[in-house]
Amino acid sequence: MRENLAATLRLLLVTDDRLLAGRDILAVCQAAVRGGATAVQLRLKQVPDRELLQVARQLIAGLNVPVFVNDRLDVALAAGAAGVHLGPDDLPPSLARRIVPPGFIIGASVGSEGEVERGRPADYWGIGPLHSTTTKGDAGAALGLDGALQLLGRAGGRACAVIGGVLPSDVRPAVAAGFAGIAVVSGILGADDLEDAARRYASS
């Protein structure tokens, strides 16, 4: 999968407890995939460990796209996920690299110059926030496209997805500038028609 990582990151759906609002997470993700989502990052902050593991396994079994687990390397490995996405407060990618099996993907959040070195052992970066976002309170100040591109220039050729309030109108400029794709939370999960919302991003 590492060879096709850019295609995998073309439209990454990131889940969110609040925006799921009690809906069936598998059905939600399936609708997004039908609309063109190319991968799913399971990010749930308010569920017990055992439930998180169950949900991860459910998504892996029920989706035909790669599933990454946010923050929790232990859950990602136990569930058989395609990879893990690690934020600045999580296990450093350099340590994760020592214990993951071959082919397991490690993603890292990079939102500032100070996070570049920490992200170097990762296979891909999530760079952001592009715009102000309400779905991640600790995301930091908006970078704008120019700021995001400065970090993209430090990525050493690894695939990167831009995240944080991304709109369909942002997709073409970001991809044209060198991003592999985009990561979306509320732009899809906050829509009435999830499949159509994903399609708007996928076709942009």
C-alpha cells in the first residue's frame, strides 16, 4: 500500500464523535466511500478502549478502502488496520516504526516547523489546519494554503494530505500545488447527504 499512498490519501474521511451524533458509523463511512472517499481515519475520543477496538474491526471488515486508527497504535495493530495516525501528543513515529510490521503505514500530524523533525519517520503527513476548524480544539492557528505549502516543502517527497476546514473549492489548488489529497471531517459528516458531500470533494 505504501507505493499507492498518494492515491489512498486522495480523500481521507476522518470520523468525529460529535458529528456522528449516534449514527451507525459503518453506514456513515460506507456512504462516504460510495461518494469517493479513498480511506477512513477512525478518530473517536469518547469511547472506551474495547468499543474502539470493536468499531475498528467493524470498519475494516465492512469497507473496501484502507482504515487508519487515530492516536492508538495498540488498537490499530490489534484490529489489523492499515495504519495509525499519530498526533504531536501521541507515541513518536520513530518509536512506532520499531514495533510495527512491514507494510504498516504510519501517519503524522505536522502543523508547524517544530513538528517537522518528529514527523520524519512517518510514511505520510497530515498538514494543517488549512482553515480554522471547530472539530479539533488543539489544531492550532490556520495555516492558509501558503503556510501549508511551506510545510509540504519540508516533507521530503512523502505523500501529504491537507486537513482543517477544507472545502471542495480547496481541493484543486491543494492538489495542483503538490498535496496528495485532503482529509475531511465536518465537510462530509456535517452534511445531510453524506454520499453527495463526499462526491463533491472527490470530483473537485
